[in-house]
Amino acid sequence: MTKHNKNLLSEQVRIARQYQRSIRIDADLGREDALDGYVCNGTAQSVLENMSKQVLNSQQRAFTWTGPYGSGKSSLALVLASSLSPNKALREKARSLLNVDSQSDFDKAFQVKKGWLILPVIGRRGSIIQQISQTLNNVCGSDKDYKKSASLLIKHICSAADEAKLDGTLLIIDELGKFLEASALGNGDDIYFYQELAESAARTNGKVIILGILHQSFGQYAVRLGLETREEWTKIQGRYADIPLVAGSDEVVELIGKALDVKKRPKYTQKVAQVVADAIYDRRPMVGKQYDYALSKCWPLHPVMAALLGPISKRQFGQNERSTFGFLSSSEPFGFQNYLNLTTFEEATWYLPSNYFDYLRANLEQLILASNDGHRWAQAVDAVERAEAKSDNILHIDLIKCIAILDLFKDGSGLTAETSILESLFLNTSIENIRSALEDLSKWRVIIFKKHTGAWSVFEGSDFNIDQAVAQSRATMLGTDFSQLNKIANLYPVIAKRHYHQTGTFRWMNIALCHLNEVKKYSEEFQPRNGEFGLFLLALPERNVNEEQAKIICADASRSKPWPIVAGIPHNYLRIEDLGAELLALQIVQTKRGHELQGDAVARREVQARISATQSTLEEQLAEALATAEWCIDSAQAEPKGTLSSIASSLADNIYYKAPRLWSELVNRDNLSSNSVKARKELLYRMLENEGELHLGIEGYPASRGLYETILHRTGLYAK
């Protein structure tokens, strides 16, 4: 290794091992080393105190912890479970980490003599009953089948601790949201299972505690369902006491400092950390007195960047919330590890907000544009691009990027893009040059100084409200225009692959969307137009439809002849229709308000990004619908059960059973090459003029001879 490589920051800075791996409760429970390095901060202690008080002072036995990715929910759940373990050594280690002695209510709420029965369940998009059953059988060494009786499963959960002669049962459901998503989409268990589970636990006098771990509130998983269904979910949610687990920004900074294992730090870190801490104290006086020290421990993250990571981790970009420690460990372009691997100790100052801007743009831009932060991000990108068009001075560009990040994520951090903070970001640049660059950016209308906050902000060059525009477009739509939706939904034909391999003929069926009320009409009027021989028809019912009646309507519309109509209702039909309406509304905005968008680069970027994101999500939902729908033909379930391609092949076999098998793509296709056309024409002339001659008089082996062998000789159509 060269001397230069030895001086790379990656040789000086490491992420402590315990912060590099995510906790998996079912695999890590029982391992003492899995607890190494855990820090029980004030937020975690508050969560346990809250939970303990409710167990002691009420019949509440079902809880949820809700917080963003990387907030320590799974780690705290693991330590809690370990503190109740029958393994005494593990129990004592966990209790020391939780500082249980300072929590008088904890010992009363979670009394331990022999230990508790711990049931760790990891969420997935499927049946929670099946997953809990499997865990209960594994832990208790039994082999019982609870799939047909949720009540029997709950009864055994409530009695399992007594049967094992233990103090109680703690059921932990990590990633509970995945089970809730499955229920909302119709491929999970009935939501009333959660109500029955919570109510049964409440009758056990503290013997059974249910703990679900969520990234968003219980009700958020039902947001796409009908009003009546959402109200039922709200009632069930009320059975669970939700406790937010969101670490404060100062706690996140402290954890970052502990996660970064640094061999040596530059001397200037404390001075800059003090400047940033003082600015934060002015707006958040409750921040700890040692905050400047905690910020300095985060080098090579700039103190500003360290203070922002906590608020950033609470943002949700699509479904990709990024945890603080996930970012620190990630090797994505422009990320923290990338910076460490490319920067020497001598060259280093800090990982700045400008670096983070590049990271977000390279890795998460489309997701951000589709989120609630999309409009402000589009403005920030436009501001950066306008600065780049005006200047090739890197200071101008880095300044606007830093201001953009501070502007986006300042809420909850105590920071704004005030001049003193911006000066702290560029140690090797004179204050005069920084202030001159700020004046340039202001003169170019890239940034603006807001006197009421005393800080710089990205110039808001667009006042186009995309959400309002989409809402107005949807209000004018008389339902979903399925004819238009079918044109833009990217529904690809289903190829009858087996049929093709066995017959040599390429045949396919199209896919279409329609409203359930129109499925019969759609079926009766269908005629092949572009070479297809049938249709897979996804019928979308109205909200709160009677499912059995919907299936009957769908089955009646299906048929096998003269052209097959295979009809089905997707379980995620509400999501598909909502996304379809959103996409159509966005297309209307892009078309009918084009004159407004033409002069507004920010709005154009935002609308196009929203269209791309909605289109992508719709395609994912359609793929899931096609894979999981129950398909009907001639009022019965389509056979064989399997892929759409296998169904299409069976239907093609039934229709074209008398068709000759021609293994030549020179003729057995719609679009022929000029050589194929020439060969076919020559063969036709030979058939008319040379009948009776060997090989129709064709000498040698031109393309027409190949056609002759395939079509006439092998099929027996031309013989002696």
C-alpha cells in the first residue's frame, strides 16, 4: 500500500461494528454479543417508562412503537426481550444496558423470576397468523396447525407461558407494517385478528404483552381504502397504545459520534463545532450543554451535517426512508464512504451539505421529487443549475448547494443558512470571498436574504402548485377514463410461449383494464385488431363492492370462443384505480397547462418526475395484479393455474389445434424482411408453374428452397 493510500480517510475512520448491521430479532435474540455497544438514550428510557406505567395502571397490554428507519426500535425491542430472558447472564447484561434500577415501574410491570417466553416475529407481506404459528411452534417445540383457527392460536399464546412455567409471554412483531400492508391489499389476514389479539392480551392480567414495531402509524396502511373500512381500522388501532420512538436531534448527534471510530481528528473541529452549537442554542436552548463536544466528535462530518442527519432521517422519500447509520455505511455515489475512500487526511476538511446535495441528486432525486419535498427540491435543483450557468467558480456552486440542504431540512435542527453558519463550512476560504459569492448569488436571483429569519434561502422561482393542479384536474374527471388509461399504462401482451415452442407460431393475448360495470360490454364487443387472439381483462370494482357479486359478474363476462376473454378482479384494484386517476390527471396538467409550464423549469421538472414515479408505481401494482388475480373463463377458474403465459398457451392450443406447424420465421410472422418476401414470391411462382417437378424445380439451396422444405415437404403437402 502506498503512503498516499495510508493517508486516505478510510484508513483513519471506521464505522463501529455494532452500527453497521441491522438487528433481526428472531436471529439475534439469545446472543450476548448482539447487545454490544447498545446505548439506551433518554428517548428509549422514556418509551419503556411509558409502557411500564400503562401496564401497571391499566388493562393495556397491546402496544406499538412508531418511528423512522434507523431510530433504534428493533435494537430496543431486542434489549427489552433479552432483559426478560430465562437466560440469567443475558438478562443481567440487558438490564444493565437499560439502566433498569433507575426505572422503578419497569420491575413491577415486567416481573422476572424464571424469565418470560419471547415470541419474535418478523413481518412480511403475507399471513401474520401463519408467521406467529410458526414462531410459537419453534419456540415451544410443538407442531400444531393454527391456520384455520385464529382464536385457537390466540388462546395458546395466552396460555403458553403457564404451560412453560414462565413469568409471561412477550410477542414482538417487528416490521408489523408489512402484515398490515398485506391485509390492506387483500392478501393478508382479516384485520379483526389484531383486535382479538389485543383484547385477549388485556384479559391476562399482565401475563401477555403484545408489541408491534412500525415505521408509520397504523392507520396509514389503510389510507387507500374506503371510508367505512378506514373507520374500522381506526377502531382496531385504538386497541393498541402507540408510543412514538423518535430520537431527538441531540441524541442522534451523540450516537453518530459513538458510531464513528476515528484515529485522529484535526485541531480545528472543536472551534467550528462551537460556532454551530451556539447557533443551535439560540433556537433550541434545551439542547445539552455538551452539544459542541458531541458535534466535534462527528468529524469528518461537518457539525452542520451532523445536526441535520437527525431531521433528515425522519423524512420519507417514497418508501425509502434512509437511516442515519445506513447513510454512514453506504458506498453509494457521493455518499459518506465514497468520500472517505477518495479523500486524504491532508486534503480533508469536512463532509459538507454540498456533498450531501450531490448524494441525494445521484441516488434519490426521483423519490424526493415524488414526495412532499418535491417542489422545494425542484426549486433547489433549478437554483443550482442557474448558478452553474452563471459561474464556473466552485464556491458559488457549493454555497447554493449548502443553502439548499439547510433550507430543506432545517426544521427540527435549530439551524438556518445564516451567514456565520455558511462561513463555518468553508475554512480555507476568506470571509470576504464567501460574502462576495453570496452577493453574486443574490444578484443572480438564485438566493434571497430573509430579514425575518436572518438567513439565506433558495429563491422561489416557481409558484406552480402541482398538488392543487392535480386535484383540480381530478375534480373535472367523470370517473376514470379506462380507454385513455389503457393507452398509457404500458400493458404488454401475454405471449403464448409454450404454444410458440411447440407449433412455431407466435401468438399472444392483450391485457386491458375496465370498470366492473363495463366488463360484459367490453367482452361482447371485443374483436382482434392487431394480431392478438384474445384478451386478459382486469375488472376494477367500485369501493365497498360485494366481492362475491363482483366475481359472478366477472365470471359471466368470461368466455373461450370465438375469441377468449379471461376476466379477473385484482385484489389491489383500489390502488390501481387511484394511481390510474392520478396518472391521467397529471397527463391533463402537462397537456392543458403547458403554457404555464413552458416558462417554469421547476414546475416542468416536478410534473415530469411525478408522472414518472406514478407510472412506475402503477406498473408495479399492475404486475402484482396480473400475478395474483383469480382468472375466470367460461364462468370457471382458468386452467392451468400458473402464469398468464401458460393460460394463453392452453387457449391457443384449443383454438388453433388444426393449424399447420410451420417452423419458419421467413413466413410465419407478421412483418417480413425483403429477402423473405422475395423467397415467398419465388416459391409461389414455382408452385404454379413447376408442379410435378422434383423440389418444384428449385436447384441448389436458395431461400425459396428452405421455404419449400419447411412448408411443403415436411408437412407432406407436396409429395409424389
